[in-house]
Amino acid sequence: MDFNILDKIVQETLGAMEKAKEQIFSIAEDARSECARVKEELQEIRDKTYHVIEMVDEFYSRERKARVRLMEVSRGLERYTEDDIRKAYEEAQEIQVKLAVLKEREQQLRTKRDDLERRLRHLQAMVERAEQLMSQMGLILNFIGGNLKEITGKLEEAQLRQEIALRVIMAQEEERRRVAREIHDGPAQVMSSIVLQSELCERLMDIAPERVREELQELKNLVKGNLIEVRKIIYDLRPMALEEVGLYGAIEKYLDDFAEKHNVIVEHRFLGKEKRLSTLYEVAVFRMTQEALSNVAKHARAKTVKVQVEMAEAAMTTLIRDDGVGFDVQNAEQDEHFGLLGMRERAALLGGSVEIRSNLGQGTTVMIRIPLKERKDDGEQNGKDSNLASR
Ligand SMILES: Nc1ncnc2c1ncn2[C@@H]1O[C@H](COP(=O)(O)OP(=O)(O)O)[C@@H](O)[C@H]1O
Ligand SMILES: [Mg+2]
């Protein structure tokens, strides 16, 4: 499964939702400022309406007074001049016209005010809805974003585990092939020689019994040699010494054999007081050291190898330094070479790491670091991992 594609889809979906949220936000912003504007206008209209209503009231009373005056003037004709009557009449008419204008204005203002109030209610509802929508989208975004990240994380982890398991299986297969080859080339071949040799003895028994002793001697040497070979294979399969003599002892013994077999000077230093670790850890460190040394034998053409193991409170470090031909670390760990990869994986399973420094012609240093602190007597964890790491 390609996580990049999944990740892209998720990112695009989240991006689109984020954009939608921004748009809603800007709509809400617009509505809010429109709201403020309408409120201001409404206030103005209200003030104006109030003012006009006051004026209308005033003109009503003025109109009433004018009418009274007009009645008075028209009744007491003998007391008022024609001019007085005309004036009163004109005044009453003027007031009536003004009042009509004012009433019309009041009506307009009221209508406008009602419109604005409706508009304001509508805008306020819109702002509220947009805010609700935004907070809901925020929730959804967080939910989806968080959850999907977690899911892809989990899937990736599962895939990584699967890959590690596959590589471990491949390495296991490779090791079985190696052991089969070793038995085939060594003990199996020697045993067929033993069969031939015994047949020879059988025949010699009749024709030259004096030579049988000689041949038997040779046969015995063959069997002895073979026994050593078989023991070595068994030892390589499982460093039994580990349980009896501990990690330092087992490494020391391995180094002695190594120096003799490959004709290299091996210097070793064990720092810190050795403490016994669970088999899982001891086997893992032993195997990694073994792999690093077998690389020295196979590839380095070194004169000297220095091995240093240190047990500290928090971690144990193993250094394997050779003075051989060195190599290009970047390009070495590829395809069919599982040695270094296997080391890294073993270390990773125990929460540790492997660092390799090498330059052409300048030797190689392998540094294995395994943390000890929290795992020291963590029996359950050890049991869980033991299938992978204690092979
Ligand atoms: N100590 C070393 N000195 C020189 N070259 C090395 C050393 N260790 C590893 N290499 C190089 O790194 C490569 C990868 O090593 P490894 O993964 O153990 O695979 P393999 O040993 O099966 O070839 C080797 O093929 C070799 O070229
Ligand atoms: Mg190797």
C-alpha cells in the first residue's frame, strides 16, 4: 500500500475543508461588518423618526390652535378685519400642508426603520449560523486530521514491522542455507570418507590384517576431526557458552578462536562490571559482534581488530574496529547483503542502534549501542521479542 497516495488524498481533503472554512469565515466577517453598518444606519433613522414624530405632534397642536383661531375669527366678524381673517385662514392652511408633509415623512421613516430592523435580524442570524458552521468544521477538521494521521501512522508501523519480519525470515533462510552448506562440505563429506575407510578396513582384515591398525588410526583421526567440526557448527548455531560463561566470557572465547582461525591480531577490552542481562540481550549482542567480526574476516583484510565492550548503567556499547581496507558505507548495504541490515534490525528491536564509520583504506569501526535502563528486568517484553531477536 502506498502511503504517499493516502496521505495526498487526506491532505487534499483537509485542504479543501480548510478553504471552505476560510470562505465561511470571510462570509461571516462581511455579514458582521454589514451588521454594524445597518445598526448605525438604523440608529440614525430611529433618531430621525423620533424627531419627526415630535414635529408631527407639535404641528398637530399648532394646527388645533390655528383652527380655534380661525373659528374665533370667523365668528366674531365685527371684531376682526378682513385681513385678520385672511391671515388666520392662510396660517391654518400652511400648517395643514406642513403637517401633511411631516406625516408623509414619518410614514417613510417608519417603513425604512422596519426594513432595516428586518435586515439586521437576518444578518445577525447569518453571523450566528456561520459561526456555528465554523466551529463544527473546526471540530470535523481536528477529528479527521488527528484520526487519519493516527491511522496512517499505525499502517506505516504495521508495514514496517512486516518488512522487518520478512527480512528476518530471509536472513533466517540464508543462515539455514549456510549451515546446510557447512554440513554438506564438512561433516557429510568426512562421513562418506569414513564409510569408505571402514570398507577398506573390512577388506584389509582378510588380506593384510597388519595394515588394519594403521587404517583404523586414520579412521579415528577422521572421526575426531569431524567431531571438532560438528561441535563448531553447533557452537556457531547457538553459543551455548553464553549461558555458562556470560557475554564477556563468550565473546572472549569467540575472539580467541577468531584470531587463531583468521590469523588476525585481536585485542579486546571489557569495561565496566559485567552484569548478566536476559538471554535475549546477550544473544543479540553476541550475534552482532559475531557478524561484525565475520565481516572483518570476509572483507577487511585487516591485521588487527580491536573489540571493546562496555556496560554502563544506561546502555551497553560494543565497538569493533579494524585496520583493513574499509568501504563505502552509503553504498554497501544493498540488495543481497543482509549482514549489516540484520545488525541494525536486531539493535532496533532492542531500541538500540548501529553506527558504522569507514573510509576506503582506513579501516572500519562498528559501534553498537543498546539501551539497558528500562528493559533490564522487563521479562514480559523480552518474551514478546524473543522470537525475532534471540535467534
Ligand atoms: N569490516 C569491513 N571491512 C570492509 N568492508 C566491509 C566491512 N564490513 C562490511 N563491509 C562491506 O559491506 C558489505 C555489506 O556487508 P554485509 O551486509 O555484512 O553483507 P555480506 O557480508 O554478506 O557481504 C560487504 O559486502 C562489504 O563490502
Ligand atoms: Mg556480512
